[in-house]
Amino acid sequence: MLRGLVLFLLLANGLYFAWSHNLLAAYGLAPAQQSEPQRMEQQLHPEMVVLLPPHSADAPPAPVAVAASAPAEPTECLTAGLFDMARGTTLAQALATALPTGTWSMEESVEPGRWIVYMGRYPNADMVDRKKAELRGMRVKYEAPPSAMEPGLSLGGFDNEAAATKLLGEVTQHGVRTARVVQEHPEVRGMQLRLPAVDAAMKARLDTLKSALGGKALRACAG
């Protein structure tokens, strides 16, 4: 009985070996093929597949070098004027030669008239000092007038006559008796130079235009 079981097992193993290695295929006995040739046909350029080392997919991208831009040079807005038409035309011609187009402009402008509350004109400086002492006693503020009105005193200057007249009434109530409203200069129309973005290089060029500016100083733009 035992010998028969051993022989049966040897025969069964031999048959399985022959079947699994396609030795019985001629008799129609062979295992099913586990292949999918259609997937191989669907591959596109398999030779381009590259195996990455472990963890390379999680590695951060290499930093990209970015060229640092130089900080912008500081600029300022400058203006000068007023210039009469003749002087403004001459200056514009000089600017067109010395500065790039678009870096300057000549604009029509109006300088309003100016009125001051004025005391004087006095015969000498001693009289001016005496009037200053009187005004300090009345607690009225004063300042030097325009050079053309020396020797004298200004109690305030305004762009309109009404404001000057109002101040005159106020100082009169404090005891001032000899002050009056005087027009320092009338309204002036002309041309004004505007330089919106002046850097150090442009300032050096502007130094060569002092004669064309006719003694007018460059100053910061209002506002």
C-alpha cells in the first residue's frame, strides 16, 4: 500500500513538471500564457525611461540664480522761474541741447500779485529800531520788508489785497497808527521750468546752464 502511494506521488510530480514546462504542449496540455503584448505595443519610447536614485523625487529643485538689480538712484523734482518769454525761449533752446527729451518742460505760469502791511519808509536805522520797540510793546509781529522798501518794516505779506487789509484792521486795534497796505509787486505771467526727476548726473549738467537760468535758483517742486 505504501509503495503504491509513493509511486503515485512520483508520477504526479513528473506529470506536473512536464505540464508546467510545456513538455505536454504537443498533446494540448500546457499552462495559459500570462502575457499582454498589447501593452508593450502601447509604450512610447521606452528607451527614454530613466531610473532616479532613491528620494530624488522628493528633493527640492536646485535654486535658480537671479541677478540682483542695482537699486534705483534717488531723484527729486526741481523747478525754476518765472521767466519772461524771451528768457524762457533762450532757456528752452539751451535745455534741448544739454538734456534728453522728456526730462524737462517749460510751462506757462502765473505768479500772483503780493501785498504787505507796511510801515515806513523811515529816515534812518534808529527810527526803525524805535518802531520795533513800539511793536514789541504792542505784541505785534514784524519782519524786514523787501530790499526796495528799506528802511522800514513789514507786518505781513499776502497773495491778495483783501487778506492784507484784514491784517491792517487787526494791528490797528492793537494801537498801530502808521501802517498801510502796499502792493509789493503786481501779478506776473511767464514760463516756469520743471524737471520732474533730477538725479546726480542731471544736476551736473544743470551746472552748465547757470547763465541760461539768468540767476534763477532751482528749488523743490511744490507739493
